[in-house]
Amino acid sequence: MVLEEAAAKKRVQLLKNLPTLPGMIDKISRAVESKRFSAADIGKLISRDQVLTAKVLKLANSAFFGFSRKVGSLTQALVLLGFDVVKGLILTSSVFDLMKNKGEDLWRHSMGVASAAAIIATEVGMPDAEEASLAGLLHDLGKVVIRVHMPDDSASINELVEVEGLALREAEREVLGFNHTQVGQWLAESWKLPEQLSEPIRWHHKPEGSRAAPQMTAAVHLADCLVRGFGYGDGGDPWVPPLDRFALKQLGLNSQKLENIVAELCEKLSSANGASMGS
Ligand SMILES: [Fe+2]
Ligand SMILES: [Fe+2]
């Protein structure tokens, strides 16, 4: 089993350059690391890909995000949001592109969690609501990879969920020996995502496991539970995961704050009439 897992990790990490991500991330990362380029230079580099640019701006300006400012260009996005957030937006749109017409429900779930995570971050006074949106958007990234790159296993997993009533991540573990949080983490590692994003991907179902970003992970955990509770989109099984006490404590939530979060999320999700897969 250990060996199999290592082999799976290797396979997933080889996906680093997904078909819709033509070396762009590496190129931009190198430009940022070299420190010789300004935000305007890097903005120009990304803008050469117009489809990608349009998608990133559409996401950045989506009503689901906690971004309070209108983002008009990629250079502005880099200045206002920072490179990590822009990189995350590029990755998200590229990864979900893989699912095109098959993954609308998971996309809606992810957008809902992005929205909820931003609301939670703001309510508990975290300084980085934008990063929380992104962590929410990316949290189930591993599910996309499993569906697209392991279609036979994915079919067996779905069958276990439907016939045996297992939670998706239990079914994943049974069929694959690991689950989508690990797959997501492997990709996050190969993309060198910061811990504020990679830890929620890895630990959103078990928030006490997060060492480097416990509050962000707790926010995404709660966001995931709430969005499932609302029945918005589809996370892959019909179950609402139990709320983890550790996460609530980590966020310092009292019942009033929780009520505010639920009310705001309710309003947002009911007014969002199905954001489509960023075409
Ligand atoms: Fe998940
Ligand atoms: Fe989820």
C-alpha cells in the first residue's frame, strides 16, 4: 500500500503541467523569483494568453469572491491581490477547465465554499479574506484530478457512494488507498503553493491536522460543511460532514458570529443564480 501510494503521488505530480497550463506557472514563478521583473512585466507575460486572462479576471471579479475591489487588468490584479492569489486563480481556472461539461456541480460547490470562506474570514477578523476565497475554491482540487485522470477508479468510487452509502472520501480510501485531500496536496506541492492554500487542501476534513495554517484550514472546513448543509452544488456524496469542534474553537466563533455567517451566506447563495464554468 505504501508503495502504491508513492507511485500514485508520482503520477499525480507528473500532471504538474496540465494540458490547459502550458508551462505558464513555471515561467511566471521564475519571473517572480528573479525579482528583475515588475508587476507590469509579469502582467504582460500572462496577458499574452488572452483566454486565460479573461478567465482570471472573470473569477477575480466574481460575486463569490471576497474581493472588495474591481480588478480591471492583470497588472492591477498582481498589485492588489499579490502573486500567490493570481497564481491560484490561474491554477483554478485551468484545473476546472479539465472538467468542462462534466463538473458543473463540483464547480458550484467550490464557488460556494470560496464565498463562505471569505464571509467566515471577514467575520472572525482574519486579514486575508481573498486568500480564504482561493483556499475555498481550490480545496477539492484532488476530486477533479481523480475524476479526470482515474476514470475507472472514479466509477468504482461513485458506485461505493451510491450503493453502500459511504462518504466520498471513505470510498476513495477504499478504492485507491488515499483520498482527494492527499491528491490535492501532491499537486499543491508540485505547484509550490503557499501553506495558507496547501494546508486547507490537505486538512479540510480533519482540521486538527494543520500545523502551519490552522485558522485558514478551520475556515475552509466550516465553509465546506455550511455549503453542503445548504445543498449548494455537489461535493460528491449526499452527506453533510460533521462540524469539527477544534475548528470552531480555532476560529473563536460564538453563536452570534455563526448566525451572522449563516445569514450572509444564505443571502449570497440564493442570489447567485448558478455561476457557470467560466467559459
Ligand atoms: Fe473535500
Ligand atoms: Fe468540499
